[in-house]
Amino acid sequence: MFIAMAGLPGCIPNYVTEHNTYASAVEALATLHELTQEETKELRKTRILELDLEIHGNAYCEIVEQIE
């Protein structure tokens, strides 16, 4: 399981969703923030992406793997 989240640094994320696949988590964040292909590629590669708060409404988005 993967958790996609976005928000402001140092705060509880204001967007959190659980996904069965990494690709689904990337797609959810890319769609939510209307990321460009380059931004989506960077998120897919690094699992975290700094965002422009004024453009995207969040300062970052990231994907973490849930360990059970």
C-alpha cells in the first residue's frame, strides 16, 4: 500500500489517500495538482515534489510506502 499526501511543511497533510499501487498514487497527486509531465516524472522518480503554493494550493506532495 502507498499513501499519497500533500500539504505544508511542518503541518499535518491536508490531503491523504491510500492506494494499492505506486502508479495509482502518482496519478492521484498528478491529477490533483495538475502536474506537468516533467513534474509527474520527477515525483515518480523521487517520491516527493516541491510545489508552488500559489499555483498548486500545497507546498509539497509525496508518496510513502505503508509498512504493515
